[in-house]
Amino acid sequence: MRQPLSVVRRLSGALLLGLSLTVGAGGSISPVQAQETSQAGFQRFVQGLWPAAKARGVSRGTFEEAFRGVEPDAKIIALTKKQSEFVRPIWDYIDGAISAQRLKRGQDMAAEWSKTLAAVERTYGVPRSVVLGVWGMETNFGSFTGSIYTVRALATLAYTGYRGEFFREELLTALQILEGEHIDRSKMLGSWAGAMGQTQFMPSSFMKYAVDGNRDGVRDIWSSVPDALASTANYLRQHGWDPGLPWGFEVALPRGFDYRHLRQDFARWQAVGVRRADGKAMPRTGEATLFLPGGAGGPAFLVTRNYDVIKAYNSSDAYAMGVAHLGDRVLGGMPIQGAWPKDQPMLSKDHSQELQERLARLGLYEGDADGKLGSKTREAVRNFQLRRGLIPDGYADYAVLRELRTTR
């Protein structure tokens, strides 16, 4: 489970292995001395964790074994500093998610684990398509779950102070898992950010939501597919999944559609001429929101509150759409019918931040100007478009930015 990462904090020079450190007014420490200093500081940090770990029920033996031979990972430190200048278009993300290879593997795994998926669906009320979508997006259906020792990854991030106390808490929780779940450290592998297993749970999510799907007495999200799938469904159900609603679906909008319509029940959507792209009937009950991830010129979707539940797993719209669409396609659903606006340039990160700052100055946006164009930015853009008499599709592009630049 990829956790949304905030703006990277500055890392202390003493933590960057292999770099020269300035001391006082003119002296410097050699790369070798810098590494020794970092190692000594890291070991002090580790030993400083012991009182908190002990208070959580971690034995000294488990603590020592967990950190045996563990050193800071310079590659992870480098990853925290890496920031992309450009935003990847949602259509590129979805195209990558729905590759022919991934679809084939997903179909094979859906067939192999059909009985397990049926049981999970009955128990938690989460459709197998969504569980499959998460599994496929996170680890390509278990084919790559990560190879980094989770304690080392979390210890590196916690030691550098990345994201404040977040990774320290996750590290302490990982130690509790080693203590209480009878899992060998050799199995506790995952991503550089500490996400673990077939569907990439952070340690805190494991503690809260992991379940023993095959009833063998162990919650094993690494090698037990039933445990991983049941845990994923439990996570989604506990975050509010409504078994009576779909996540959503693609729709066709009528000519002359009034884009001021945003959220209403399915009967009302049907009454104004909105139809499902796959030709199926609208649900009889429930509400849905119009979502235009590529603007008025791209595909249109009606999404329910279950779509927001998927975003509890990862807050990115690209991720949530990838999960939903991948799961549908694995089970035989049709490709997206609407054409994406691939000829339009995407806002760069700097321009995305400028757009957010200008919206904030107009009193329309209250979030951080971080260049991440999520639901808050979309709502602010939509309100700006309504104010200016533009099509209120909520899509942030250069046309909107140009309009903002002329607004005082």
C-alpha cells in the first residue's frame, strides 16, 4: 500500500553516506569519516528505540535479531530526494496498468484463485474485481512484492527524519509484527517505503486489517494468497466499502450536456440522458459523482463513494482508476471508450503549483501548493470555471492557468 508522501524534508548532511561534511569554519570530514559518523549515529538511533519497543511488548531477543547487521540504505535516502518535474498523465498510467501481459496474468490468477475470491467476496462484500485490481496494481498479482528488508527500509527513513515521526511509528510496529506474528525477518520484505506483501500493507495497516484468510493460525500477506486477498478486502470494507454499490463505470453524456450537474442519484443521471458506456442498466439506487479525469473532452465516469474507498488505499486518482479499470478488464470488461486528450500538454509540477497558488489567492483553494492535482484542486478549478462562465469540468490544464493569469 503506497502511502501518500509529503514534500521531502531536508536531510542532515551527516546522513548522506559518502559525502564530505563541513566542520566548524574550515575543517572537513573525509567520506570514510562521514560514513563512520553516520554508522555511529545510526546505532545510537537504533538503541534509542529500545525503550519504546520494549513498552510495546517487543523482547530484547527480537529487537537484537531485527537489527542484526542493519545499516542505513543510501539508495533509499537518494529516493527520498528524487522528485519528478512533470506530472504523468492519467492515461499513460492506466495504459501501463492495463498491459497485455498484466491482463493475461490477472486472468490466470483470477481463474486459479476463483474459490478464494468468491469466499472473500461473500465474507467482506467487496467484489473480486476490486481485490484483483489492487493485487495487480501493487505487485502484478504477486510477481514482485519487493526485496528490501522492511526493518532496514523503515529504520533508514526514520533515522533521516523523513516525514517526521511517521516512519518511526511504522518501524516500531514492524518490530511488534516480528514479535507477535512469528514471522522470520527473512520473510519481511517489501518496498523502499516499508510496504509489505502481496498487496503492500504498511506495518500499521497489517496490525489493523490483516486477517488469516486460510485459517492456518498465521496472518501471512507475503506468501499466502488467501491471507493477502482477504486482508485487502477487509481493509476496504473497514474503510467504508458499500456492498450495494459499484465503484462506478464509464458513461456517455448526451449532446448539450449541462456540466453543472455534479452529484445526484442514478435515476436523475438517467433522466438527464446519461447512459452507461457498456450498455448496461443504471443501478436502481445510490448516488454518483461525475468524474472527468481528462476534462470535458475525455472519457466520462460516474463514481460512487466506493471509488473514494479505493483512494483510501492510495489517494491518487490515477491509482484508483487503474485499480478499478484493471479489475474490470481482468473479468472481461470493455476498454475505456472515450478518447483521452493526448494531444494536450500536461501542466508541469511548477505550473501546477502556480495554478494552486493563484486559486488560493482567489479564496478557492485551501490545500498545500504541492503540485499534486487531487480532488481539492479539481473542486477549486471547477468553482473558478463556474465563476468565469467556462465549462466546469474541474480539469486543470494550461487553458485554465492562462485564464487564472488574467484574473485579478
